[in-house]
Amino acid sequence: MAGVDDEAGLEAVRVRFLGRSGEITTLRRGIGALPPAERPDAGKVINAAVESLEAMLTEKSRELGRRALDAALATSIDVTFPGAPSRAGSLHPLRRTLEDACGYFERRGFAVVLGNEIETEYYNFDALNIPPDHPAREGLDSFYLRSGALLRTHTSPMQVRTMQANPPPIAIVTPGKAYRRDAVDARHSYMFHQLEGLLVAPGIHLGHLKGMLTGLFRELFGPAQTVRFRPSFFPFTEPSAEIDTTCPGCAGSGSLADGNACRTCGGSGWIEMGGAGMVHPGVLRESGYDPDAVSGWAFGMGIERLAMVRHGIDDIRVLFENDPRVLAQLA
Ligand code: DAH
């Protein structure tokens, strides 16, 4: 029995002793030939042998079963074991804000156009009515390439590029990177993202822009947002304005529940989001448009700023360091 290690071997043992012509079966058949007085004792001995052999066969069969189960478990998957958590990625908060803002304009019929990050002085400055003696051109603010081209300092060049390539009406947003020679601190970076908007058609006025931006900020920040225009100056718009929206940090009140001034807006209740205005007649003319036939609004906003206000981030570097623990929180 010790040498038996499978069911076939076990069956061979059973047949050898207990089978029809097995050794014990043969002995039992021989009882009849014994003298009557010896028959009971012979029967007892044989029955005891059968019993103990059957017990051994049962025990051996159980042992074989246990071994087979152990072998199967050793090579199979334990479905009750806790699985390894799978880590799903997520869109970067900048990308999400950019896509949400572009989506808002796309649903209103605007096309999303992308431009080159390397621009000519003509499109970055001249065509936008930025004269050669303007400080932005002195190389202090711009990264120039050896060819005389530069890394665009804003997304506004796409206004003229798009108008020169297409007749009116125009309704576009153009998101992308812009570069300036700024030292990095909590509010500045040498690379950042802007969203530029442009709508040109007969009869367009600033009221159209105010309505459009109110909708944008309500979509990004909440249903109570309003928009305020503050007079400003840009060479490529006339009139020009800074765009403010209700501070989402304090719902425009300027103060927090504990009575302290709101840190997001510094207590003013408003947050500056970018610049805007009516496209300057000179820019329309440079683009081949007739300023007497069409008018248009334009705006430019920092996407980092939108994302920071949206997520309550007070340091722009958080958006570029990409610490996975922070990104997971903002997902
Ligand atoms: N280009 C400006 C900047 O980078 C932002 C800007 C202001 C864009 C007014 C516009 C505009 O389209 O109309 O600071």
C-alpha cells in the first residue's frame, strides 16, 4: 500500500485481494471445504482481514484526494484573495479646464483653431497694431530665436492669421501655450496657456461678449457668476477692457464666514480673468476686412488662472510640478 500513489494502483490492490478471484475471496470460498468446527474461526479471521484492508483502501483513497487538491490549488488562482488596486490616470486640471472652456464655445458654434508656438514679429506684434517702440518688443519680455522669429508672447496672433485666411463672419477660440521672459514665482511662469476668442460679423458689440463670458464663467465656476468690464488699454482693441468675474472663493462678498478678507480675491469680491475689447479697426484692415462693414470682439485669458480659481490653488507652480498626489486630489 505504501508504494501506491494513484487511483489505478489502489484499484489493482483491491482487485488483487478482494476481486472475484482475489486472494481473500479465494480463501473465503475455501471455507466450505473446512471441517465444520473450524469454519466459524476461519470466517472471523477472513472478515477481519477484509475489514482492515477496506479501511486501508479508504484511508489511502482520501490521502490521494487531498494530494490532488493541494496540487490543483498550488497552480490555480485564489479568487478570494484581495486584488491589486488598479490606478486610473486622469486629465490634468489645465487640460480639463481648457477642454471645458473650448467645449462651451464649440457648443455655441465657435471653431477651435490651433496656432504655432513659433511666430513672426509681424503676427505677434505689427499686425496687432503693436508699434516697434512698444516695450513688449524690446526682447525683455520675449524669447527670440536666431532667425528673428520668437516664441509667441500671446495667442492673439491667431486673430489676424485666421481672418487673413477666411472671409467674415469669424467665430473662433484658439487655446495654446505662450512664452514670456518672466521669473518663476507663485503667479508667473515663462510658459503658460491662454485662451483667445474672436467673433467678427456685422453688428457685433461688447454686450455680445459680456453675455458670452458670463455663460463661460457660470459653466466653469457656478451659476451665480457675473462679469464686470474695467476700462483698460491694448493696442489691438478699441475700446479695451479687463475682464473681472465674481470671486468664487467668497461668492463676490469679499469676506469669508469667519469675517476675514477672502484670500482668493484679496477682499475685492472680483477676480481678474484677462483682457478683451472691440477689435481695432487697424487690425481688421490689416486682415483684409472692412471696419465699416463688420465689427468684432476679442478676448484673451490665462488658462492657469481659470484652473487656479476653479480648484482654489494659490501657486501656479502646483500646475507644472505635477506631483501625483496633488493631481490625484484634483482629478
Ligand atoms: N493678448 C493679451 C495678453 O496676452 C490679452 C488680450 C487682451 C487678448 C485683449 C485679446 C484682447 O484678444 O482683446 O495680455
